[in-house]
Amino acid sequence: MEFAERAEPMLSQEPADRTDAEEPMEPTERKLPTDPMDSALPTDPIERNEFTEPIDRAEFFDRNECQEPSAGSRVVMR
């Protein structure tokens, strides 16, 4: 019972008001990369391989002059 008697006053205390939580945070500006390897990254979305819309499979093979394997063909790996 001794523990319960000591814990009860702690629970009844109200938490102190935190002023830092009420202050609005200022938006942080995005900084440019300072690492030379980071600045070498491509900025073009296609170079970064971030396509915004899916590529039609037939269009992809036509554009790259590849032939899509037929459904009955077998792939042999050596």
C-alpha cells in the first residue's frame, strides 16, 4: 500500500504548460546539396527513371526496336 500512497499524489498533479509546443514552427527552406556526389544526380525525371504515366508495353518494344517474345517461344539461358 505504501507505493499506492506515493503514486497517487503524482497522478493528481497537472502537467506543466509547455510554451514551445504552442509556438508555430517556421517552415524550413530546402537546402541545395553540398556533397559533390549529390549534385551529380540527374534532375530530369526521365533520367531519374521517374515516369509519370505507365508505358504501353507494345510502344516500349517498338521504340527500342526489340521483339517481344511470342507466347509459345522458349527462352534458353546458357
